[in-house]
Amino acid sequence: MEASFKPEEARVPAALPLPTPPVTKATFSLFLLHFYIFDYNSYQVAKFGHFLLHFYFKIALCQLSVTTDKERNIAHAQQAIQDAADKGAQLILLPEIWNSPYSNDSFPVYAEDIDAGGDASPSTRMLSEVSRSRKITIIGGSIPERSGDKLYNSCCVFGTDGKLLAKHRKIHLFDIDIPGKMTFKESRTLTAGERPTIVDTEVGRIGIGICYDIRFQELAAIYAARGAHLLCYPGAFNMTTGPLHWELLQRARAADCQLYVATCSPARDGGSSYVAWGHSTLVGPFGEVFVTTEHEETTLMAEIDYSVIEQRSFFLLKIEKFPVALAGPTLVGALLCYWGEHGPTSLPFSHEHTMLYLF
């Protein structure tokens, strides 16, 4: 029997085009990006144009405080989602383990049967109802999930019609032992997920990871190869690993893949057995921090523009097709050449959609 596995497709999966969302959920515009390159052979400045399609929308990162009261946690998350939707958010990201304290003792007590739904999973029932009523996409952080005799750390994604689009089970469990600082072993109670999760939504194609998943570049690379525009990682880094690696890993994944990376942490509770670092963040495709916060409860609002991804890819990957280069003194030559031809007031920097591209 012929094998169904095709290694060439596994290595280079086809990137799929950006899905077209309804115009009510995102804003579009088209502009011509101009940039100038100095050809050191002819001492001429060449002007190139590249059309970019703007597709931008608002994202909300809800950094929630979490208590031992599950009903309060669900109602509190619902209110935060509704408030963000009222401010124009089309995509909302919740924290890791937002309906339960983050502890191995709590996971079995607060776990829900997501597949059964209804009363068996009040947390996801709320997410489904509010996503449908507000016509928004929700990346539902994560909650403890019970499936048979196993427990998982699971993230549910709901579309604007309230339907469950995807469920990601945390692949890389957080098992750490730093003597005198931090010891935690999720594997005491949780089972690891087995599959990457990439989902098409009304605001683009999104790759999902949970907390420790962000440390593994290979997972992000899979998502990038499959045409993702945004990577979302609900996470609860702690007071040891947070200051060291939280922002570093987000910027690394974004720069690796030239994609947006969004993270959402619980707010910090100094009296909890596990103290979260906080600092929910949105990072752009060049690894630049667009918006971040401290450790208190808050909701961050930001705008994502997917044309930025194309700009980064165009400059970094496609520019090599042009037989020109700039380095050292030729930079001055390019500026003087352009200045001499057009005058100092018409330098490329004068237009918001124009760049002088320099190597």
C-alpha cells in the first residue's frame, strides 16, 4: 500500500493566502510604497514602487486577576471581553489558566469537559455566547480540560458565530526545578498535547501556543510555513523566568518568523502560590514591542496591520533581486545624488509612505 506520508510537503508546506474577512470586521486601504536605491555603478538613484494591501484590526489583551472563585473568574472575564469589544476590539486574547488558580492541586478541581460543553464547561460556554453576541473572535486563554481520565491545559478559539474553531492542548509542559527559586511540574497532573494548532479566523490565520510552547522555535516555524499572520501565546511566566526570558522569547519568535506575536498573562497576585510575571505584550514582525504593560490587571488595546508583514518580507527577502548595494561612503553619495537632482526639500523622508532603502 502506498504510504500517505509525503516528506517533501512536510518540509515545505504550502503557505496559504490571507483569507478575506468581512469589511465590517477590518479596515482595508491600498497604497503605493516608494523607496529609493542608489546604484553605485551608474551613480543613479532608482525609484521602485510596491503596492501593499492594508488589513488592520484591533486586538485586546486582557490581563486578568484570578481568584479561587471560579464563578467570579468567569463573570470577570466576560465583563473584560465585553468592555474590550465596546472599544472596538475584533480579536481578544485571554491569559493562561484564567478560571482557576495555577497549581497542580487546583487543575483537577477546576477542570471542565470542553467536548461535552454546556454545564460541563461553563467557561467555554461563556466564551461562545459572548463571541456570538458581540461578533468577535476570542482566543480563550487556557483552562484545565478534563478528557476521560486525563487533564490538559487547553486553549479554545471561538469565531464570530460562537462556534468552536480550534482547541490547542499545551504541547510542552512546564517542568522546572531551579534550586532555591522555582520548582513546578505540570506533568504531575497534566498530559501534553500532541498537535500544533493553526486556525483561520475572520482576522487572519493564527498559530496557537501556550506559555512554555513559546520556547520552541520549531513550533513557530511550522505556523509560519503554513501561512500564519499572528502567533498567540497565553502564558503565565513566573518571577524567575519572566524577567529573564518573557519579552526576549516573544521578540525572538516574531523576528524568526517575521510575524506578529501576542501574549497575555494573568495579573500578578503576590499572595498566590504561583506568582505570575504579567507584562502582556504585542510584538511586531521585526521584533519591535508595539505595546506592553506591567503586572497589574489591565486590558491592552493595539492595532495590527498585516501589510507590515509584507513590508518586512519585501525588504528582507525580495530586495536581493535588485543589482544594487549601498555601504559606507555610498550612503553619502546616494543622498547627495538625490539632493542634487531634486533639491533638499524633496528627500524621500518627506513622505510618510516613502523610504530610502539602504544596505
